[in-house]
Amino acid sequence: MTTFGVNAFGVGRGPGRFETMAELAREAEEVGCAAVWTSELYSRSATVPMAALAAGTSTIGIGTNIAYGVGRSPLMWAAEARDLDELSNGRIILGLGNGTPTMMESWHGVPGEAPAARMAELLTVLKALWRLHEGPVHHDGRFYHVHISPTSDVPEPIRPEIPLWIAGVNKLMLRTAGELADGIVGHPMFTADYVRGPVADEIAVGAAVSGRDPGEVTVMGIRMCAIDEDVDLARRQAAYAIGQYAASRVYDRLFELHGWSAEQQKIRQAARDRDHEALIDAVTDDIVDTIAIVCRPAEFPAALARIPAGFDHLDLVPPPWGLSDHQTRAVNAEILAGLRIHLADRVSV
């Protein structure tokens, strides 16, 4: 059965921003969500909000969706994860991604080559560092060189393992998830057909390498939710967000799978022309309805019940492009209100 989560989005500045995030997380916990997620970009970290969420909640899972694997050394990832897991009493999910090669190079100052191989090596080192209490860690690889011999006792982490999920869209990263990760952090463009087809196929290939059941890999989706009494406005918001992603060649396989390649070319041309209206018009109703949820607030619980099977966990988010902070906060409130009804109905069945 699919579990649900939301993104902890804060409003305002200073300490108040973190308190609004914690308030949202507490409501998500009370509603019955399985997890609350944080993200990072060039101006915000994921791990600092996780500490605020851990201190402000008691049972809900706290994950990164996503944090940049290349943004910290393996040692600092392991150290921060240990502290966060202890602070939360074992509720952390470490969701990692490398971003695009350009982001790796321009934002983080590392080569953009072979992101899947780099992620595979990072996971290997992180698992070893999580067991640092058992003895020294020595690793010399293509991307990471780690030699640590503790000079005093290292406290044992409160869990023998920490869940490591990675973000991936195409085959090499999906295979890495199948071989080494505990979960795959999907993308807002993921459809149920894409998850049941290419995603499941590539995870199975990776799982075969390590000799494990592909069902051990949790498949997380991210579903954009445009909720407004003005449904036409909501459809435009969803179409605009989809168009921002669809212009990238990363999603060619998904568009081809659904027979949307011609539409993708129109979207791509509109993006090149910086013509927002043409971009929105090029995103058809079929694309919007397959990728996103668009409805009035009262219709949202029923829309949740119609989500196709294929996802183990769904992170429900407002469209990540084109909304103000307060609009995003308002949509999150509608998401939680709908989840309250949907999850209560599911329990009563």
C-alpha cells in the first residue's frame, strides 16, 4: 500500500521559517504521513532543516529529497547522518543525488563525469563509515580516498544501517539503486507507466548484480498537485511546471514511452523561445493528467484514491515553478487536508 509524504516548506525569514516547517511536519505526522522531506539548492541546505524537524516531531520519517551527494565529503555525510539519526531517534532517510554534470562542475567544483559511478562509490564508502565503530576505514577509489583510523572509541550508531536512497531517472543511476541503494527517489515527471516499465526493469538489472530481490528497493514518486477553485489556473500552473522539466533531454525516454515526443519538441521550442504561453499550450491535457493532480480542494481526496499503482511512497508537492511562497504554503495546506480524509477513509475500509 502506498504511503504518503509532504515537503517541509517554510515561509518567512529567521527562526520563524524553521518553525513554519516544523508546524507543517507536526500536522503531517498527526494526519498519518509516513515522511516529511527537505530539499537543498544553491542557497539552502537540507540537513539543517532536518535537525529542526527532528526536534519538532516524534514519529514521522525525515528525509532529504534530495541532498547533493557531491556537496559534502563521505566523512561529513556519515557524521551528519549519525547526528541527525540520533537526534530523531532513528527516523532519518538519506536521499542523495548528484544533480546534472553542469551542476556538479559549476556548483560543487567536481568533474561532471560518470555521476552514477560516483554515486555507487559514495554509497559504498558511506556504508563503511557507518560502521566506523567496528574499526578503521580504508578506501581508495576513482572518486574518493578515505583513510580513517579512530584514535578513540567511536560510539555505535543507534541503528545498524541508515536508509540510503538515491535520485535517478535513466538507466545507470536506476541500476545503481537496484544494486546498492535502499530506495529510488523518483522525479516529478515520473508516471506510473514509467515506474512499472523502465524504472522496474533497470532496478531489476542492478539488483541481479548484487543478488538481491528488486522488491527490497523502495520506489518513491513525487506527484505535483495543483489545487485551486480556479481549475483553469491550476492546469496552467501544472503545465508550466511540467514544461520546465520536459524541455530537458533527460526525459526523452518517458515522453517516447507515452507517445508524447511530438509534444515534447513543441515544448522544447517554446522553452528556447522563452515563450511561456506557447510552452503552457504545448503541454496537453493528457500530459498534465498523467503527470500531475489538478483539481479543486474538495476533489483532492478522490483524486488520491485514483493514483495508479506502482509507487511504494509518494511525496505530494505543489508545482515547484511559478508559485509564490505563500501560494506554495496554501497548496501544502490543501494537500494535508486531503490526505487527512484519504488516509482516514483507507483506515476505515
